[in-house]
Amino acid sequence: MDIGSAPEPDNRSGPDRRRRPTPPFSRFTFFGGRRRTRRRTTDPEHYYVDRLGAEVWLVLLLVFLFQILDANLTLALLRKGGIELNPIMARLIEHNVFAFYLIKLGISAVGLWFLGIHKNFPWVRPGLAILFLLFLGVIGWHCYLIFQSL
């Protein structure tokens, strides 16, 4: 008998919660153990897991840090005589800088959270890579503008 085909012992206790797919929000979202699907051909193409992997957390964190840096560099450029091209953000900055931070970073956090819970959908990982590169370019553009104004 082939050792690789022998059934593994079932040491589980309690009901098998994998009878149905993991929902996007559950009690296991922050403290669960499942990060990826099992290696079965019957698994769906799009699935949710209990926790994000370290690489996804890193990309999400870096994009959020780019957002914070973008907000601060925008304000620095405005102090040097620059203009905000987004009319909604320009109005927020004129009205209340704290509201600008709150809205900008709040929208970013919600969007990144949404992408994080959908990390195993086919369009999300390439989208995160594009988003990372896009904001890396935005930060590079800010740095270029600041060095030009010196």
C-alpha cells in the first residue's frame, strides 16, 4: 500500500466549520488560523480566510503609510505655494485640516480593509501591486516637487 494514499487520522473535536466557506466577517477574522484554502479541487475560486498573510499585511500597511505621507507632503507643498488639484480635498483643507486627515485616511483605511478581506479574489493581488506602485509614484512626485521648491 502506498504511504501517500493512507488516510490521515481525524483528531478533530467539535463540528467541522469548513462544511461551508468562511464568511468575510466572522469571529475568526482577527484570531482564526486559516490563511489559505486547503488543497482540494472542490474549493471555490474565490474564498475568504480567517487571517491575512504577512505579505498582504505588509503591502496594506505600506500603502496606508504612503497615504499618510501623501497627506503630509500635500500640506507641506501647500505651505510652499502649491495647489491641491482634488477640489473636494482642497475644500476640506481650507475648512479644517483635521477633517482632511480624517476623511483621506478614513477612506483609505476602509478601502484597504476591503481589499484585504478579498485578497484571494483574482483581481485583488494585482490591484494591490498596482496601488503600491501608484502611491510610490505619488510620493516620488511629491519629493520631486519639494526638491524643486528649495
